[in-house]
Amino acid sequence: MVRASPAIGERRGDCRTSQNTALLLSPAGIVRFVSKYPRVVTTQVFEVDLDSDGAVETVQFMPRGEPFLSVYRAGRRLWQWGKARDRAWKLQLVDIDEDGYAEFVVGVNRSTRWYPDRQNTIHILGWTGQYGYAKWLGSRLGSPLIDFALTRLHPRQPIRLATLERNRQNQPFVRVYRWSGFGFTALWQSEPVEEPAQFELQRDGVYLISRQRTYALRQPHAKLHFVLEEEPRHARTIETHRPEQGR
């Protein structure tokens, strides 16, 4: 099991901004596997304060399991969610509404009535303090999804959803969305980037690793203007395992 550091989810006074910063830093990460030969993935456990009441909940994420998401408090299971057929591959905990209650943002690989072929998409689950509920079970975003991360790109702006998607030419590109209360609205998209490409979530934001180069996703000022700035630091080698692809 992978356990979050004690600092993650730590409540600092009654400041919701600090609490949300802690949540933003606790993604369960992308579980990677070769699509033709799925490997056994590791259950991931995070200890966070989901409702800003000072009590720490334990969140267990079991990619591709059933249920793939469980919440415990003081050793007692409060709630569980998720079918194995949805092939969950990523979890990030964040208070996207900034109302003091965290959301579970889950990457899944599934088919729907309108899209019969499997594809990656995002589900948003809310939290009442005692149990979770379906808040937005999106069938798909704008284009085929590779990866996602939520972060605050500017201190005076709301949390944004950054995605790595594919265009009609099968080229990866970055897109930024805002949460509308029920679904996401696109704000910006980049030019195509080189493969292989993936996101890396750090304390200071989202980074794109593209063909051994590292780019920081930035919002230089409060206006809705976003850029990918190349970083001088050496990019880490990209793993060959990828999230499940629709087949």
C-alpha cells in the first residue's frame, strides 16, 4: 500500500484555502499498465480531512477493483463506490467547489449509451460528510483523454482542470477547463505537443513531460491566458505503461 505523508490532509486552523491546498497535493496518481497485458495494481491509501471538520478520513483507492473507492473513519467504513467494469485508473481529491467538502475526481475507462467504444473519462463524486454521491458522471470530455490533473494556476482564480487529450490527427495537446457546477467548460488549448507525453503534479502546479522536455502550465495573470513554459530542469524518463486505452 502507498500511504500519504502525514502533512497531506492536515487541517491548519479553519482556513479552507490551506485545507484545499493539502487536498490538491494528494492525488493517488496514474496507475500504469500495458493495455494488452494488465498487471496487478497496488491499492493506494490516503489520510485526508474530506469535510474540513478536523477529523481525518482514510480514503482507499483500488484501481480496477470493486469497489474501487472506499472511505473509512476511525476504522469504520462509511461508504464505498465503483464497479470493476469501469476500470478506474486515477484518483485526485480536491474541493472543486471550495465549499469545504472534497470531491473525488476519478479517471475511468468505460463505454456509454452514446459512446459504445471504451474511452477514458472523468467522474466527479461529492461528499456529504458521511457518504459520497454521484455529482457528474461525464461520458467524455472534448477529445479522447490521456491524462488529467486539477490545480490552482493563479492565486486569485478557481481550481482548473488540465487535461492531456488527442486531436483528430491523434496528436496530444493540453486543454484547460473550468468547473461549471455540472460539467466542465473549455477555456484554452495548446498546440500539439510531442510524444511521449504525460502530466506530473507537483507542489507548485502541473508539468507536462513531453519528449524528454518539461513544460510548466502557467496562468501569468488573472486574465484567462495560459501558457506552457519550458523548464530548464531535466525531464524524468517517461514510463512505457499507459492508462487503459479504449478498444
